[in-house]
Amino acid sequence: MYKLIIAIFLPFSLLFISSCKKGEDQTYIPKPKGYNRIDLPAHSYKKLVEKHPYTFDVSRFAIVEPDTFKLAEKDWIFISYPQFKANIQITYKPLNNNPALLKAFIDDSYKLASKHQIRASSIQEQRVLGKSGRTAMLFKIDGDVPSPYQFYTTDSTGHFLRGAIYFPTATKNDSLAPVIDYLEADMLQLLNTLEWR
């Protein structure tokens, strides 16, 4: 009787043991973390209609609002993108033919960009020539920072305009790369269509 039981169960037990052993050799590989898909609308622009010493094209999907910062001046605005929880902050300063003011505003722009050095992996400066021939200094800030792009432009005598793309908090910018690229295109459109009034 024992021989019969052994004869029946021995092949099954060997099969079971060999299948368990095979499983031990395999390594478990977890799936990589995924991010939600972000659907981006096609770029479409309209002229800024608010009365400021400047005008440019803004996205039809953005809302232009006054800057609510307590030290904000009358020509400072937010170009808000509610669907992305982001905005482009625009600050404007008149120069009144004062080279000392121009130097101070440029220095401030560099200081504001450098405040992100703690979290930034790099800060790249690039002089950009717009379609109208106007130049702007662009700061690309890589890393998990709340402001991946900042810029300033000026006519050196009358107008100084500074802008920055902001997210409410420092984020995983690799997951937001499509949105950052989208806002970068809108920022470049702004610079290419900028006119002083």
C-alpha cells in the first residue's frame, strides 16, 4: 500500500518541488511609476486688451488678472492657466531714461533667478532674439523648482519687463515636462509679439 501511495505522489511532489524552485530563480520587477496623461490644447492667441505700457499675444486658454502680491504695481499682471495650476507673472517698470534704474532692474532679475539655486540642478542663461529684433535674456532653471523659466526684456531707455513661469509649489518637473514646454511656447510668443506703448 505504501509503495502505491509513494508511486502515485512521488511524481507529483517532484513536479511541485521543481516548479517552486523555478519560481525562486525569477526576480520580481515592479512596474515603473506612471503619470497621468495631460491633454494640451492647440496653441491659439489673442492680443492683450488691458491698458498697460506694453501689449503682446496671450493664450486664449489663459486668464489675465491683476497681480495680487501686496507690493504689486498697477502694470503687474498674472497670465493664469487654471487647467495647469500655473501662471506667467509679468512685472513692468518704467525706466525714465535712467541707466542706474536699468542696472538695478537687471541685477534684480539675476538675483531672483539665482534664488532657485538651492533646488536647481542647473541655471542656463540665453540671449533670445525675437522676430521683431528685440532681445530678451532667458533663464532656464532645471530641477524641481517652482519657476522653470524666467526672462527680462527692455528697450534700455523707457521700459523694463520681467516675466516668470510659476507653479504654486516646487514640483516633479519631469512629470510636468509637457506643460512646461507648452508654457515655454506661450512665453516665446509673448516675447515675439511684445510692443511698447
